[in-house]
Amino acid sequence: MNLNPRKRLNLTLGGRFEKSLISVRSDVALPETTTLTGIFRNMDLANPAIPSQVILDEEAKLFGVPEGFANNFTSQDPLVSDLSENVFLPSATMRLSLMDGLQLKLGYYETINRPSFREITGDIFIDTETGDLLAGNPFLVSSYTKNYDMRLEYYPGESSSTIFGNLFGKDDMFGVSIFKKDIENPIEFIAPFSDRIDEMPFNNSEGAQTQGIEFEFLKSLEFIPLNLTNYFALGGNLSLTDATAGVSASERSKLAVNEFNVEEALIESRRPLVEQPDTIVNLNAIFEHPDWGIRLVLAYNWKSEVLETVGNSTTFDAWRGASSSLDLTFRKEFKNGLSVNFAAKNILDQGYETFYRNRAPVAYDEVISSSYDQYANVNFPYSENEYYGDKTRRKVASRGISYSLAMKYSY
């Protein structure tokens, strides 16, 4: 419903009710030596030099394995997951026109992030881009987010002020947003103890919070006195985000078994949220000619490094370095109702690098000190320099270029 007590104020209240059922059954017979069976049945697959029962117990807690599940599960049983939900997601937005061309927007809304079929299935599959072995988690639950937004938008072309002359057009826009998100049970990825699987999804019971600021602009080039420049525009946005997730007791215990992280006190109570860069830059060059029915967009995207996978008792956290891409989209609409869409993604074919980073590097001197005789014969996988810095995990020189072509006819 819309309430308009004044012309400059618009208030919208809403909500959405969703009823859903995700049902997945994996009929693949899991042999006794697979990681999934080991985790879900608490089998001893650990390194004899490390307290395996602690690791597997903590993994069971992280992955949400219900108590007593192992007693009713054998290696030949299929892994079945039924996720049934009835949710109501409210929303409220307010738009206030402060002056001609200047708007203040406030918003609150709730969202749900359900596990994908790949994330919730009990099967193991290969990531075609990285070659990693990934496994689903049949004990995942949906993640819920409470979103708070405040945005200020300025449309100089709508302003009655003549201070800028004809510099700005009617569609030019400058905006700044402040946002905050409280996330319950975020779905993240962690490396299981066994090296048979590179990563598995889990619900972080400690939750996550993100907050940040975003700057956005859209500027036409019609002020340039050249032919066709009124059909060109430049746009973009800069997003700066602080995203952190809580470190549960299970995650802390699992990491503390690592020879390099023997002191749990060195592991902080919060860490970066998986797959959330702290900086995102988007730049767009747009050509749109309504009379010709053509829209052409060249889009550049840059993301800062992100935490890819939470580490375990034998490896550090896995990070993915900064990455960028350049995409091209083209749309042509014909007067007879036919439209053609073409897209080329990552046309520069730029790759990326992944690396390991220790979360508690101060522990190195305490562990490797000559006074610790119990570590004298330990074959550590990292040298001192690698321990303090980043250790390369994988370099991907090319991600490939993807093309798509679509046609639509309306009558």
C-alpha cells in the first residue's frame, strides 16, 4: 500500500509469504573411505599424530550433523535432505523529496538465501573452473538477512537551479548509500580435514554482519557538442564494505589443532565473511539510440581479494586474489517485434590467483622455537617466510571467454 500524506513523501509497506520445499536424494553409494562418510559417521580418517576424534566431532558440529545420526546411517544408505519452510518477509521503504532533484530513501527488508541443489546434495562434484573437488552438505538450512539502507540521490537535470547551465541531462544521477546487513546462519565454505575434498558448505551459527557505503553516478555526454554524443553515457559505482563473521567454538577448536595455531587465544573472535570483497568497482560505457533500437554496454568490474574457504587443522584459510573482468552486451530491437541479445563475458580473459594465509601468524615463533622439543621432528609444510606471508595455492592464467546469443519475438 502507498501512503501519501504529502506530495514529497512516499511510504510503501509490503511483505511476501513463501512456502518452499527442497528435497534432494543422493543414491550414490558412499564407500567407507570417503570424506562425507567419515564426517557423517565420525569415522577415524585423521592423521594419527593429531587428535582425530576432536577434529571429527568439531566438523560434525560445524556441518550441523544431528546428534545420533551416525547410529542410523551406513555407507550404503543414500543421503536425503528435505528442507521445508514457511516464511514471511516484510519490507518498508520511504522516499522523501527534500528539494527538486534531491531524494532521501530509507529502507528495511528481509531476505532469504536458500541452499542451491549443489550445496545441499550429498554428492561430490568437480568445479569446472578450478578443478577443486566440492561436496554438498545435506544438513544445510536457509540463511536469513535483515537489510537496512539509507540512500541519497541527486538528479541535477531535475533541479530548478541554473548554476550548472546545460551541463547535466534529465537522466544524470549521483547517489550515495549507507547499508547494513545482519545475517543469520550464513552459508560459507570450509575445508574438511580430509584432503579428499577441497571445500564444503556449512552454516555459520555465529552469524555475520556487513556494513558499508556505496557511491554511484550516471552521466550523459550530451553536453559535448559532437554528433551522437547525446546517446552516450558513463556510469559506475564504488562499494566499500566491512563484512565479518563470527568464529564459533567448533571452528576455533578445529583451527587450533593446526601445528601453526596451537594457541586458541591467537584466533580472533571474528574473521572476514566468505566470498565478500571489501572493495568493488564497476564502470560502464553506454550507447543507447531509441530510434535505431540499439543498446550497447561495455562494463568493467574489479573486486578486491576475498576469503574463499575457511581453513582447517592442516591448511590455512584459502583466499582468492583481486580479479577483474570486462563484459560487452548488445541489444537490437526491430520494429516487427523481434529482438536480438548478444553478450561476451570476460573478453580480456583475465585470470586470478588463490593463496593460503595464516590467520594467527604470531604463533610461529612460539611453535618453532627451539625450546619446543616436541616439534623438533615435525615436517612443517611452510617455511618461516611462507608462514608469515601468503603461500600460493593456484594460479589461473585464463578463465575463458563466454558468449551468448538470444532472440525473442513479441507480437
